[in-house]
Amino acid sequence: MTYRAPLADIAFALKHAAALPAAIDEGLLADLTMDDVDAVLAEAGRFAGEVIAPLNRVGDTVGTQFKDGVVTTAPGWKEAYAGWVSGGWNGLAAPAEWGGQGLPQTLNMACLEMWNGAAMAFAVGPLLTIAAIDALFAHGSETLKATYLKKLVSGEWAGTMQLTEPQAGSDVGALRTRAERAADGSYRLKGQKIFITYGEHDLTDNIIHFVLARLPDAPPGTRGISLFLVPKFLLNADGSLGARNDIRAHSVEHKLGIHGSPTCTMILGDQAGAIGYLVGEENAGMACMFTMMNRARLAVGLQGVGIAEGATQQALAYARERRQGRTAAMKSSESAPIVAHPDVRRMLLSMRALTGAARAICYATAMALDRSERGGDAAARKAANARASLLTPIAKAFSTDIGIEVTSLNVQVHGGMGFIEETGAAQLYRDSRIAAIYEGTNGIQAIDLVTRKLPLDGGATVAAHIEELRGIVKAVEASNDPAFGWTAVRLADAVDSLARATAWMLGRRNDADAALAGATPYLRLYGATTGGCLLAQQALAAARLGDDAASRTALARFFAENHAVQAGGLERTIVEGAPGLLGADAALG
Ligand SMILES: Cc1cc2nc3c(=O)[nH]c(=O)nc-3n(C[C@H](O)[C@H](O)[C@H](O)COP(=O)(O)OP(=O)(O)OC[C@H]3O[C@@H](n4cnc5c(N)ncnc54)[C@H](O)[C@@H]3O)c2cc1C
């Protein structure tokens, strides 16, 4: 399957949806220049297209082999991972003091889009190592950092995140893995974890597991969870690999997609207990997880964007080649490429527009994250942190939802061939499905948005964002450019719907179930409105700069007239349908 990194679209979104040049001009990103950004993107795009993408198919067909506790990845994957590590990609945004390049997350997320566009099953492994680095950097003791961080940053060792147990999925507080204090200050862990991504593999010599567990005297629920670092191989005093720790993969799941990624059941403490080292404070494991959650969730959102981009490229290429039927202007002896048919064009435009909208949301979220860490003063960092917190569930859920929709449209554009495995369209569809489930299901993201994020600063964070969206709509109106068609009107309606639905949500404090019932359509309304406005913002910039203005304006217009226009219906679903839903139990039988 071919994947060509969409470098121009990525760079344009970084500049005009995420406002990366403004952060550079403000001096927030050290001595980074836009030329550096372009150079990094070009090299990442080359590696994604030439090295990773050709392995996507074999990852799907061969998958991972499990024998006697050993997991073997698909042919070529080990070599590709080694190349990826030696290219320095793992530590792109990691702290320079630990061997990383200290580049902004915004740029790292753009690269993550490309790795995932090339092969999602490959990219999900490093994504978890990056999350592990974040947790260790923010909460680990100096000794733990000195021992493990450099090799995690370089990618020489990989990381895992181990939360899920059979009875503890969305409800992390229900986990039962036990950790006992040992005399030497370490801990002994016993329990079982399920669905652990890259829990065992042959890509690295050591795997550093980050495991949530409960101390014997811990309070119940999420207040009694601690985070432990549990290496696959213990280390000798000189740092070399020592004895095998008491943690092992019991099996690898057979699953719908991402076959190249081993999803393992892990057994801890078959013998004396897996040796673990506390990260952060006892019983403060959830706080440690929250540190890395924004980034990890955003990274999963970029899986949606990456796979949607790959599917769009494939559908366009097929639609230009496959000939069926004819247009009204053709003779009966002629046949047209299916791209000529309006219904196929509708699908292709939807694919491109939804992908572009999700990309813009994700990059804007990444920039808020960067500003929350690098902003000029405390007030700016606090406001950026609130913005990142607000946008993260939208970036994760909207982007992974559209990932499924776009890969499904790709199957449809291919007709019967889309249903046949050899085109690869079916693989993208299957692979995309998991991103809406892991790292907090999209339902949980929507609940997070309405219960925790809307009330931030008494509603001021969301109000400020909606005002910003109104500003974009006004600029489209002011442009008086007929090429925008109904864009300004439709986006203005969408922003009004979002504002009213937000006020409704914030008014449901004593009616929590109604808010929960409307959470998923609310998140979609938020995503579609924000995505539409950010596409319009990019179109305005393109017109100003004379840079591909016709195509960017056409895309923004298509999104506003065909997708943002659904905002009114979503508003009704929320304020009328959600309360009604609560009384509709009889329909479930
Ligand atoms: C391929 C794969 C890789 C994974 N990788 C990892 C990993 O590396 N590490 C790890 O720890 N876990 C991993 N997971 C686990 C994943 O994060 C969980 O599957 C996910 O969090 C959902 O939990 P669950 O499967 O128990 O579903 P459940 O929690 O049982 O949810 C089932 C449904 O109920 C809904 N639901 C549940 N609770 C609520 C609620 N309170 N309100 C409203 N709706 C609710 C959910 O949204 C969902 O639709 C992976 C899973 C898979 C399949």
C-alpha cells in the first residue's frame, strides 16, 4: 500500500490552524525556524512513505507470532524499528537533557500523523513509549530517571502502559493487581493485565512496563492506585541486563485489526512477585497517569487523522483509475472514471474535508499543549493548559470517529474490491476501529468533555474558545469572497448551535443524566464546528498569501455546506433528544 506524506497540507495546518510561526516569533520554541520544521517534516515523510508504509500489509497478513512466551513481529518490522530509532524519531520532543531533541510537541504530533498514516500497528508502539517517557520524566525519582530515561528516549528500550484488567476497563478504579512493599524499598507486584499493547516483542532488548497496582492498605477506587516501573529484565549494578523479572506475556490476542501490534495478556508475579519501583507517590498513580493522558489521547487522535489520510489517498487514486458508467455528456461507447460521478465526488470530498478538519483540531490542541509548557508567563501557561484540556477529548474522539468514517468511505469508493482484502482498503477500515476504543473510549471522552472540561474556570475556557470561533466566521463574512458560498452563514449557525448547546450543558448541574445522554452528540457538534472554522481560517490564509487558495476555499466551503450544516440537528439531538432518551427504556424491550 502506498502512502505519500501530505507535506503541504501538514505544513499549512501547522502554520495556519496551529499558528506555529507565531510561537516561533514569540521565542517560545528556542531557535527553531520554519525551515527546520519543513526539513523535519520532509525527512519524516520520506521515512514513513519509503520504510514504514511498505510493511503495513505484511504486518496485517502475518501479524505477530507467539511461541513459548516469545513474540516475533512481522518480517521487516525489527529492521524498520531500528532505522526509526537511529533516525532519532523516538526522542523528537523528549527533553534534551535525556538525549531527546526538545522539539515542540506540535511538530512531534505532525510526525505521529505520518507514522500512523504509514502503518498504525507500527506507530502505536512508540506512542506508548512516549507516554511512558512523559510519566517517568514528570514523576520519577532522580535514580529511576538516571537508570531508565535515556534508553527510553532513544528508543533502545520500549515502554508499555498497563492499566486494563478483566474487571477494570473504563473503570480503572476497579483494578486489583497488588503491590506489596519490600524491605529494600522496591515493591512486589502480583496480578493480571489484559490488552497490553506491545506487552512483549522482539523490537528491543528490554521492555519497561508502567503498571498501575494497589497497595494492601490503599483506599478504594482511583484514590488507591499507584504507578510502578517494572522492567522486563532487571539491571545489574553496571546497568547491563540482568535476571528476567517475574512478568511475562501469557498470550497474544486475535483481533479485528492492527494485527502487526501484539496485544498481550500479562501475568505478574507467577513466582515471588514482579519487582517494581514506585513512580511518584503511593496512591497517586492516577495523577501520574493524568500527566501523560492529554498527550497520549491527542496522539491517538492523530492515529485517526493519519489513517484517514491514507484512506483518502487510496480512494482518490482508485477513483481516478476505475472506469464505470458515463457522464451525461459522454457517448454510449465511452466510460468515465468513477471520480467523474457526483456521488463519488461527494465521498471523496467528505474524506478530504473530515481529515483536514480533524488534522486542524489536533494540531491546534498540540500547540495549546506546547504553550501550556513553554508560554511566556504563568497566566499564559494556565490559559493554554485549560485550552489543551478542553480540546483534548475532542481531538481524540472526533478524529478517531472520522478515521472510521473515512476508512469506511474508502471501502465504499472501491465498491466490491473494497470488501476484498487484497486492495488493503479493508485493512485500513479494520485498523481504524480500535482508536475509538482505547486510551479511553470515545463515550468516555464525551463524558470528560461535558463533566470536567466545560466547567473549567466557571465556563470561561469554553466561552473564550467559542468567541474565537465567532471571530473566524466574522473574518469569512468580511472577506466578501463569493467562492466561500454559504460558508459564513453555515458556520455562524453552527457556532450559535454550539453556544446554545454549551449553555444547556452547563445548566444541567442538577440533571447529570441528561448531560451524559447528550455528551456524544455534543462532542460531535463541537468537533464539526471547530473543524469547519479552522478549515475556513486556513482558506482565508491561503487567499491572503495566494497559496492554493482555490482548493482550500473549496474544501472549507464543502465542509461548511455539507458537514457543519449538521450542527442544528445535533443541537436538537442534545437539548431535545437526550432528555427524551432517558424515558425511552421501553424501546430496549
Ligand atoms: C487492541 C487493544 C489495545 C489496547 N492497549 C491497551 C494498553 O496498552 N494498555 C491498557 O491498559 N489497556 C489497553 N487496552 C484496553 C482499552 O483501553 C480498553 O479496552 C478500553 O479502555 C475500554 O475498556 P473495556 O474494554 O473494559 O470496555 P468497557 O469499559 O466495558 O466499556 C464498554 C462500553 O461501555 C461504555 N462505558 C463504560 N463505562 C461507562 C460509563 N461510566 N459511562 C458511559 N459509558 C460507559 C464504554 O464507552 C463502551 O462503549 C487495549 C485494548 C485493545 C482492544
